[in-house]
Amino acid sequence: MSNLQILKRLYFDYTHKFLNKILISVFFSLIVAGSTSLIAFLLDPAIKKIFIEKDKQLMVIIPFAIVFAFTMKGVSLYLAKNTLIFVSGEIQKILQLQLMKSILNSDLETLDKKHSGKFVSHLTLDVGLIQKLVSDTILLITKDTLTLFGLLFVMFYQNWKLALFAIIMIPLASIAAKSLGKRIGKVSTQAQEASGLLNSFFLEVFKNHKIIKIFQREDYEKDRSEKYIEEFKSKGVKILNVMIRATPIMETLTGLMIGGLIFYSGNLVINNELDINNFFSFLAAMMLAYQPVRSLATLNMGIHQGISAAKRLLPIIDTKITDKSKGNNLNITKGDIIFRDVDFKYELQENKVLSSVNLKISGGQMTALVGHSGAGKSTIMNLIPRFYKNLSGNIYIDEQDIYDVSIASLRKNISLVSQDTTLFDDTVINNIKYSNLNASEEDLNDAIKLSHCEEFINKMPNGRDTLIGENGVRLSGGEKQRLSIARAMLKKSNIILLDEATSSLDSETEEKIQNAINFLTKDRTTLVIAHRLSTVVNSNKIYVIDNGKIAAEGNHKELLNSSEIYKNFYLKQLTKNENNL
Ligand SMILES: Nc1ncnc2c1ncn2[C@@H]1O[C@H](COP(=O)(O)OP(=O)(O)O)[C@@H](O)[C@H]1O
Ligand SMILES: [Mg+2]
């Protein structure tokens, strides 16, 4: 998108919604411009009538008029800014909501590609810059341009020759502004990147603090943080430095102008072409014009910063998840899931993770995936709820391609206990209810009891209302897993995906939970990834996954004869179990 297209888009998508408010603000800007010009203009009669002609009546009226003009200017400026502060807040809110929505709807691939810290930086820094562009800039443009025109009018009115002389400076100022604007756009992109890196780093430190402590890497992390903080600082300083670069240029230009002006106007006064009252009024107008010219000259920077932020942010807002047919709802009858010639590659990986995977996960039964770690088991499971989109081949549920039905109807029917338990910093009960906000008290109690959560919930200080901390830090690994199993149970979905759901449990608890899982998965389509024999042996069908391919399939007995990998797995589990006894 070109800069102009971005500006257009920002205007129509955001600013346009608040056109009424903006027009109000433009109206007040007009009053600001009028009263500022009036102030400059009033100096002419003030000097002529009061100081030269000594008019007693006007000696009272003109000071009053000046007070009035200043008050008008102040009040209108307040009202104009006040209106735009409101608009600017609203636009910030809209942008953040859109970004949030887009992040919530994007597929895992998009989210995996970028550190969460960078998204945080988009949400704060970039939104702020765009917000500034779509609101502050409008005020500046209207108020300052109008004021400038008003003052120019006064200048020309007082003496057109002087006025012509003065406006030569305007193009000079704008050339300087243009090059600074481009520069600041570039630096602001770098600053955003630095802020993203710093955010990411901070988040990592919080997440990994245990590891940092045990490996005593505090100093190492401190040094690394210094690098990011330094980078962030230096970019911030750079921006501010570029911004103030306009100051010497502007001041020099002003000096040139005033010097030249005194020389030229001196000439005019000597030749009787200019009266002293006109000169003062002109001078006042010119000095008052300094502020709007200056701010218009630096306006370019704000615009470039805003545009470069929009270039980063809009593509994220625009990312649409490919939900081809919103109308088609998945209709589950038997609950058969079929993979046909599925090849899959993660965007960031060179090689295929899955190749020619053909599976049949029969409805109402339990199917297990076994294989070494890294074989591709979790990947297969994650394809079923459409977490990723770029696969070749097809996945059908009851003969409907999952990419042809709406994501909402697909996911409504699936429950998942993922390999890495994920919980929210909320109460125990809210974490369980997450899968079904309208669950009845009875179902809730059942889920808690069957998943054996009751035992530890009762010991907690506030029972079910105890806060469990960020991703459940205040719980043991097994307790976290039991919570996520309870959560999955409560959903009562047709399809259940269990990715090493019981790996953190001791064998006693696991056995108990196994009963609950059997209950949970009864007559439902279940796909389990398990490293425990007990789960696998009871499965109706087992697929052995090796290096992204199906190496063997069958039930426990068949596989013991046919698959070397499976036999090894079995023997290892057996010795493990014996050791446990
Ligand atoms: N999000 C991801 N991005 C890129 N590669 C991944 C991602 N997740 C897993 N992989 C790779 O895919 C392969 C299979 O992983 P996975 O399906 O998790 O194995 P399993 O569950 O069988 O242990 C691994 O080699 C891993 O490196
Ligand atoms: Mg896995």
C-alpha cells in the first residue's frame, strides 16, 4: 500500500466515523484562527488611535477587545482539543479491539511465527502512533492552516509588500520538514522493532524465571536485557533527536526573516510607504504565525510515524482466517474421522512433518497414536480442529471435508486436552467452566469428581474460588492435568482429543483417572496419544507413527506381531511397570 492509500484507508475506516465531532472541532479551530488574527489586527488601531491620536474612548474598548479575543481563543482551543481527545480515545479503542479480534481468530501458524511480546508492542506503541495520526494531525492541520491564513490576511492587509517578503520563508521551511518526515518514518519502524524485542525479552524472563534461577543465569540475562534496553533507548533518543532537528533550521529561518524584515520595513518607513501602527500589527501577525508554521513543518513527522505504524498494524488486522463456507455446519452422525493422503509442513520448517498420512478414526471408538517423540503425533491431532491451514490431502469428518465446514461448527464438536496444559490466571472453577460457560451445577460436580479434582480443590484456601496463578503456577503438574481433563469433560463433545493427557500423573491417580476417561470417552470418537500401555492396549485401533508416516496399524495383538517399533514400545513399558511395582 502506498502512503496515500494508507491515509485514505485510515480516514475512511476510522476518522470518518467521527466526522460530526471532527467538524465541531474544525468549527472551533476556525474561531481559534479568527481570534488569533483579531489579536494581531487590533494592534493597528491600538497604536494608531491610542498612542498616536490619544483617543480616550478606544483606550478602554481596545484592551477589552484584546481580552475578549484571547479568551475566545483559549476557550475554542480547549473545546477543539477536548472533542478530538474523545475521538482519539475512541479510535484507539477500535484499533485495539480489531487487533485483539484478529489475534484471537488467527491460526496457530500466524501466532507461532512471532513472539507474543511483539504483538504487545503493536497493541501499545503502534496503536498510539496511528491514534495520533488520525486525531492530533487533523486538529493541527485545520487549526494551524486556518490560523496561518488568517494571519496572512492581516499581514497582507497591513502591507502587501512586506507580506510577500515574509511568505518566501514558508517553502524553505517545508523543504526541511519533508526530509525530516521521511527520516522519522524509518527511525520509528526501528523503534517499534526494538520495543517488540524488549517486550518479548521481558515476557521470556517471567516465563522462564525458574530456569534462570537454577542455572544461575541472572547476570547473563541482565547483560542480555541491557542490550535490548540500550537498543530501545537509542532508538527512542534517535526519534527525539530527529524531531528536534527542525529547531535550529526553524530558528535560523526566523532570524533571517526578522532581520530581513527590519531592513526592508525600515526602508519602507523612511520612504513613507509604511506607518508604524501597520508595522506593529504586521509584526504581531508574523510572530503569531511562527507557531502554526512550525507545527505544520513538523506535522510531516507525525504523519510518517503514523503511516509506518499503520503499515505494520493494518496487515495484522486484515489477516483473515480462511473459513471458506461460513454457512455449512458440520453435521456429525457417526463421528468417523478420515485422513486421506495428508501431507503437512510447518511454514517455518524445511521438511514435511507428515507425508501420505491415511487414517481412519472410527466414530464412537478409541483410536491411539504411538510413536517416538517428534514422530508427528501431536501434529496429526492439531490438524483436526484446523489449527493449521496449509495441508495437502483431505481430512473428513462423516464425509464432510473439515475445510468446507465452518470452523465454529467444527470446533464446537471437539474437546482437547493438549500436551502442554494451558490454564488461565483465574479461579479453579472458572478454569473448568471455560469449556462450557452454561454448565449445570450437576455436570460441574460430576466433572470435578470424575477427574479427581475434588481431592485437591478441597484442600485449597478458597476451595473452588481459589486463584491458580499464571498458567496454574500454584498447582502441581498432575493437578493441572486433572483440571484440564475436567474442563474437557464438561464440554461433552462428540470428538475428544487427548494428547498425553495423563503424562504427569502418578500411576495410582492415573488409574483412577483412566476410569474417568473411559467414562468420558464412552461412545464418543476419541483420539489418544499415550505413552502408557494401559490406555493403548484398550484402544480399538492403534496407529504407529514413525517419522511423519504411518508405520503400522492394527490392534494391540496384531501390532505385537507385525510392528517392531510397537513391540519395543510394549517391552519398555512392561519393564517400567515392573519397576514401579
Ligand atoms: N509449531 C511448530 N512449528 C514448527 N515445527 C514444529 C512445530 N510443532 C512441531 N514441530 C516439529 O514437527 C515434528 C513433529 O512434532 P510433534 O507432532 O509435536 O511430535 P510428537 O507429538 O509425535 O512428539 C517435530 O520434529 C517438531 O520439531
Ligand atoms: Mg506430542
